[in-house]
Amino acid sequence: MFFAALGLAMSIESAELTLHHVATIGPDVGPARLAGPFGVATISGGGILVSDDLSHRVYHFDGELNLIRVLGERQGFSYTDAALFDANGYLVADTGRNRLLFLGPDGGIERSVSRVGWFSRLANPRSVTRGENATLLVADWGNNRVVKLDADGRMKAIYAGGLDGPIDAIEIAGGGVIVSDHRNDRLRLFAPDGTVTGAIGRRGAELGELNRPSGLTLGPRGNLWVADSQNRRLSIFAPDGTPRAVLTGAPGIPLKRPTDLAFDGRGRLWVADAGHHAVFQFELRGQR
């Protein structure tokens, strides 16, 4: 099985799983006005980052959804699609300027990375996630690859293998990598050395099929959650690659174009929905 081969432990979400809406950050609700939220990332200890592509901003909220900081104007962002935060500060995928930006805790730019090898530059990086041993995974959209970088921005590995518009990537136990292969309407699975080990999904709207998959995350029980953007839903796969369920939103809140998703430390799910110009917080109901 694909996921088992990459080192994921088996666990299955309940088929009765549903979403319960808790809160919204969006154009008409909450302290921020979003134009095109593309990325959402949770912060250890509480809080979230929202990468708002069309306003070229990153919004930092605390655990109570109080707006702490807005990044972008003085830093000169262009189409920011992803961001992370820890004690060292912020890391931003500045997509339109083909670079990663390392910022201090106060938002001041400390360094910029665009060249990742002697003859290799980033081209429209769409996501950045953390891997093992302080490494970074960057979905290098314009180069149709995912690159693994060390903490200093130097290239350690490349994952390609027929990708067309890689838009997100996550590393799992044992060093395997799962890539959201956006324009191929599938997920691509790689061994730590970059060897392709399999694929999940094909274009369609049935269970197990995908239509422009975007953000990826692992659920509380180890299952893979996918922002299935053009199907207007979230798709869930068990660790052996078996499709388990799809979720189209909560009562009164149908998903329109989910682009990213992340779980926080309390097991709540955050979904960036560019179609709604909003980020939703959900609780999961029905897990066994």
C-alpha cells in the first residue's frame, strides 16, 4: 500500500464524520478583510497565519482570533501563498517575487532566498512546510518540482517525477514525501531519495477522485486530508491510500474553493476558502 510503504501508521476516520462551524475570518466577519486567502498555518501554542494571496499580505492571529500583525506592505510581498511562524520569526513564500523570506519576530526582513543551487532558482514557490531535522519542503510551482532545503536554504533533495503544478508537499515519518500534483489531479508519493513510489487519485468527482487538489495535512488520527479545490470539498484518505470520505462543508457553509487546511493543537480544523474570501474554523464531529 502506498502510505504504508512511506511509513504512515494505519488509522481510519469515522464514516459519520461531520464538520461543525465554530468561527470565521473573512471579508465581513472578524478583524481582517481578506481578498483571496490561499494558505493557512497553525502555530504551536495557539494562533494562525493566513496568507492572503490577492492582497499580498500575511495576517497573524492569536488563539482568540485577535489580529497581532499584518505583514506585506513594508516587506514588499507579491502574491504570498504560504507562511510559517516560530520563535525565530516568520518564513514566507513570496510567490510573485520567486523567493523565500526569513523575517524576525517583529516582521523585519533578515534574509531572502531565491537561489537554491549553483544553477537553480525558485520559480513561484506556492507552499513551504517543515520537515525533519530543520529541513524545509518548498512546492516550486514554476519549476514543476518540490525541493528540500536545509535551514540555510541550500538544496538537499529534489522531487519531480512528472509533476505538473506541484502546489503543496508534506513530509511524513521515515522521510517520505506526499505532493499535491495540482494540474495532474492526483497526489504523488515519493521515497526519501526522490524515487516515485505511487500516486493516488485521478480527475473526477467520485469518492477517491480529485479535481485540482491543493493543500495537504495529516489529521489527528494520521489520515491524509486534501483541499480538493475544484470539487469544492475536502477529501480524506486512510494511510493505505483508501478513500474514506468527502466533506463539503458545515450546515449553512458549503465550501466553494478550499485551498488549504491545517489542524491546531486542540484538533480543530482550519480551512482557507478562496471562493468565500474567508478562513473557517471547524470542529470534527463523529470520530470513533
